[in-house]
Amino acid sequence: MPRRGAETGHRSLADRVHDQLKGELFDFQLMPGDRLSENDLAARVGASRTPVREALFRLQREGYVETLSKGGWQVRPFDFDYFEELYDVRIVLENAAVRRIGEMDSAPATLDALRQTWLVSDSERETDATTVWQLDEAFHAGLVAAAGNAEMARIHQDVTERIRIVRRLDFTQPERVTATYDEHAEILDTLARRRIGQTQRLLKSHIETSRTEVRKITLHRLYEARATLARASG
């Protein structure tokens, strides 16, 4: 029977490999359709095949990689119909959250924190693609969390995780960063004024714009995004 310390060390190594590969997926160092060899990955990340295999199975459960019929692995090609469905779910959840917020006697404190992030001058706006992507996720998660329904927030987090790899493409384009700040500020402003119907329409339009950008994804754009992220990381 393995010692507890050995088990912990093994899990930690598998976690490290998982996090490294997931980071490479999000930075498009690994591209949709790329073949993955357990032996090659083990040599590259400095681990044995066992933690590499565990990391790959975890990424498979999360929807990022898949096994091949003749053996081996590949980065899962983008399924745009699947992403469309997930964006539909986002719209339903986030508009339901806005409706619940509108029914409250007073605005949740969470919204004040969001306003401090997004209602800022142009000079205070973030420009780093990774930072803005993370702030954007926090904005939408914060709206849902403010509704006070833990199960709704859990489902929303799962949807967010599944579309993250394509959604962050938005923030490799400067014009989309600017638009995100403007649209978030308008959503928060109308919500503060209790104009719930208008807030829901703005939120739906905001999410649908992001979905439209997903439809424009090409292999060329993925390579451009990879170059942009590589330059940003130095």
C-alpha cells in the first residue's frame, strides 16, 4: 500500500502537469486537432507517463482533449454548435440573475465592487489580454453570484469553464477590450437605476456579440492569438 506522502506527491505532480497543459491550451501553444503523445509529453514536462495520463484523462473530462480510435490523444477540435448552446445557457442564467437582483429591496454589495472595476477612466483601464479576460469572467460570475442562488452560480461556473478557451480570444483584440469596458459600464449603470428590462437587453446583446466573435474563429486567427499572447508574456 503506497504511503500517504507518496500519494500526495503523485497527485501534486499530476496536478502540475494538468495545469501546465491547460495553460498551453489556453495560450494556443496546443492547437485544436494537435496530436498528443504520452511519451513525448512525459519527456517535455519532466514526469513519468502515469501523471501525464492522469492529467490527460482530467482534461478529457473537462472537454479539452479526446482519445483517438487507433490510440493516442488529440486536442479536441472546436465544436461550434456546442459553444452556441453554451452561450444560450449563459444568456438564460445571467438574465435570470438580473431579474432576481431587480426583485431585491437593495442592491447587493457585490455590484459595488464590479462598479469600481469597470466604471473607470480610459487611463485606468487594463489592456493586458489575460488580465481583462479574467476580469470579464469575474464580472459575469459576480452578476450571477449577486442573485444569491448558489446552484445557479455553480452551473454558470461550469458553463464559463467550458467556453473559456474560445471566449478569451475576444481579449486579444484591442477593440474588443474597449467595447467590453463600455458595455459592462452601461450594464451596471442601468442595473443601478433598476431598469431591469433594459439591463437584460444590454446583457443579451453583450453576450451575443461575444458569440458572434466565436463564429469568426479561423486557424489563422488562432495563430494570431498565440503570437499576441506570446508577446504579452515576454
